[in-house]
Amino acid sequence: MLVRFVTGNEGKAREAQEYLDGITAVERVEYDYTEIQSDSLEEIATRGARESFEELSGTEPVLVGDTGMFVDTLGGFPGPYSAYVEDTVGVERLWRLASEEDDHRARFRTVLGYADADRTETFEGELVGTLVPPRGDGGFGYDPIFEYNGQTLAEMDVEEKNAISHRGRALATFADWYADCE
């Protein structure tokens, strides 16, 4: 059996294969599915998975992921719009906006959408932390301002970050479910 992971990121595909090792093979597929505008990661991932499955031959199951960073005191902003906010406003400006508030709690959420011929399912992973002034040279995106257990994600090496990641948590849930289905 094979699951096609729709992503342009080879690292994400490798991480998926680690979680699914012994259960199924993972093939990375680049496909630019329509990312709908929605306040719901679940809706975005579900629609992306269904479209990808149908457009990529409709035979092999597919997995897609959507991630957002949710700042509690900002009503969950930027949430599903995190990539757009990073590209237009920038990580440091988001930190400055959040730094004005007393509560700096935030969470990364990943929702994986799975689709095959019979169903579409979603699987969520979450990492709760705190926003801090930018620190660290690693990672990408919001990693320099997101602190977990005293370190920003940008201060962690890849293995440390993958061990606690929101995507990893979603992949672990998916792997358990998929193993029971097969």
C-alpha cells in the first residue's frame, strides 16, 4: 500500500515516512491544490485532500496538511492565514503586536486531510507554547518567536523539534488510525 503525501517539502515527506514506517510507503507528490479561504484548518485540509485524490488519478490515498499559528490574545490570529501574514506583515511585526498584550500564549496546529475512494478524514496535532522576542538561527517561519519548554523552535535542532512538533503529533494520530484501517 502507498499513501501519496501532497507537499513540496521533502522534509515533511521524510517525517511522514518515519511515522508510517512499517505501515505503508509514502510518496511525495507536488500538486498545487486549490487552498480555499476559510477560518477552519479542517475545512481547508479536507477540501485539499479530496481535490488532490480526484486529480491525482483517484486510486492511491492522499494526505495533505495545513498549519496555522494561533495567538490566544489575538483571537486566534493569524490562524489559517499564517503564511500570508508571515509573507506580508512578517514574524517580528506579529511579535510586536502580541508583545503589547499580557497573555503571550500561542499554539501551532496542523490538520492532516486524508482522502481515498471511500472517505475523507482529518487528524490534528497541536503544540502549545509562548510567544517571545525572536531568538535562534534554525527553523523557519514563526520558529524564532515560538517558545516551548524554555527554547524557541529556532533554537532546537531538527530532531528535537520533530520530537515535539504539531505535525508529528498529527502524523502519529494518523499512523495509529491508518494501521487500524489496513
